[in-house]
Amino acid sequence: MSSEHLPTEDEPTPRQILLALQKALQDNSSLKRASDEEVIRQLSVGGYLKAKVKPSLVADMLEIMRVGGLGLRSPVLQPCSLEEFWDADAGRVSGGVDLGLNLEWRGAPDLYEERAVPKKFSNTITLPCTDLISAAEAVLRNKERWPTHLCEAEFMSQSTGLWAEAQPFVVDSVNVHRWASMYPLPIGQWALMEYQEINDVLEWSEVLHVLPFEGDEEAMWALRVERTEGTVVHVLDLFGLAEYPTEWHQAYEVPVAGELAFSVRGKGRSLIEILESAERWWGQFRGLTFRGRPPGSGTWASCEEFEDALRQAVTKVRSEGGKVTQESVALHLYTDDRQLRDWMKRFKVEWAEVRNS
């Protein structure tokens, strides 16, 4: 976008227009198919906006809403998609519903192969992934509540949009909402400046000021945990970074679960404990592709790749002065010792040989 529209003192702000559009679309879903001119007319006729607004500003916000999709553009938190298909009486996913093409899970077959809903989805009580948005600390502290899947729209892009909109902006500008609708969400300054919409960096200074990192970091999901102790507010921001490990992922813009990034403001051991829980939970998804997979891919591309990562983890534990155990090494691979043993069995890697190398 070449220019940033800032409303005058008498005009509604972009956020006020966004809220008005959300309410109007909630009351009358047919407006989703209406022309911009009709939507603008209905905002006035329906009393959603009292003050006169420039059509160009409403058109900008409509464009952002269409790009953003669920979550940020909805007046209420969208629930996990599993809830829509769960049959409480039968205690399983509704008959005939195949979630295989909607969700990714550990060990899922390639998209090009025949897929079936895994038993942990079809024969167990579903754990809504969106609980992480509404109760991040409570879910991360309780391993029994950790979701084993992540809905792309309902959890991942919804969480990034809501996190972005909650930032302490001094000025409510259109570009604030343009940024919040981007997915994966640029949370590094360099990542944002690479977007083609950024023609004039000065017009994006409000957004650049709140970004927690300086590099090319992009978030697949974002969560905020706040804790108040007396008059002090401690804040922990958590991000699941997007990675594009191969030329295939880069060409088709297919993100893979990357590292866990975080930003802490304040002190307190309680926030560190939540961070450690988040690392263990997110570690289950490391290496998974969330939007389809190239043929032949898996958690590790090859035995050599796994063994190389395993040996690096062993070296890392030793350099930190720790005892080389399967538990300590597994943490550096963002998993647990049980999964580590599964990988070693799959790739026929002897633990004693790696440990003593």
C-alpha cells in the first residue's frame, strides 16, 4: 500500500469501523456477498456507525477482513473445528466425517496417500486446541489438556490475529490491521519489511515499534500469558515460528513447525515454568508440516538427518555440563524420551553408540 489513511478527529477510527463491520456481518450474513457500496450504506442505515466515514477507508477495512478470514475478523472466539464434528452421545467423531484432510497429526500419512482418522481423534474425548487461546496458562500447566492437533484457522491464524490486535499501539491506523491479518504473522522487523505492501517504511513505524524481534521471524501461532503480582504485571509472549526447510516448502509457501520463540517482561519463576511447559508441548509438533506434505516426507527426511541432529543434541548436553541421558537429549530435540526411542528404533540407531561417540 502506497499511502496510509489516518482518520480526522471527527471520523471513526479503523478499529471502530472494523467492529462495526463485524457486528453488521454478524447481524446480516448476506452482506458478505454485497458490494462495498451496499455495505457502506448498511453501516449508516443500520446505525452501526454514527459519524460519516470515507468510503475508501471502509473499503480498506473490508479488504483486510477478507484477507484475515476467521479469528481476528470474527466478533467471538471461533471454537476448535473438532467440536463441530464431535458426537458426545457416541463418544467419537461423527460417522462419515473424515478429518484427515483438515488436520495434521503426528505420524499422519502423506496427503497423497489414503488417510484415516487416528484413534486418538475418533475414540477419545477431543481436546480443543482453542483452549490455548482462552486459557493459555491453565492448559500449558496441565499436560492432560495439551491438544494433540492444531486447527489452522481456528487456532493458529486466529491466535496470531488476536495477539497482534492486542498490542499497545499509540495510533490506530489501517496498517495496524493489515499487519494483524498477515499469516504467518511477521514478528521480526526484517520479516515485515520483506512484504510487498511495505512501500514506505515510515508508514509502518507504528507496527515496527511493537515487533518483539529484529530478524525474519514469522509466527504460526502466538499466545500471551499475563500474571499480576501486586502492582507489577509480568508478561510472557509465546510464538511457534514458521520454517521453510526445503525448496519445496519455500516454493509452495508451506510452513513447518519451527522453534519456540518468546519474549518476557517482568520477573518471576512462574513465567519460566510456563515457558518450559510450552517448549515441551510445542516440541511434539517440531518437523510437522501443517498444510500438506511433499511426497515421501516425514518427521525426519532421512536416517542421516535424524542421526546428525541426535549427535548435535548429545554434544550440546555435554557442552552445558549436563548428564547425557535420553531425557536430557530429547529436550534438545523438542520431544520426550519415549518419542526419541521410537525414532531410534525406526532408523535403527543404537543409543550406546551415539552416547559414547
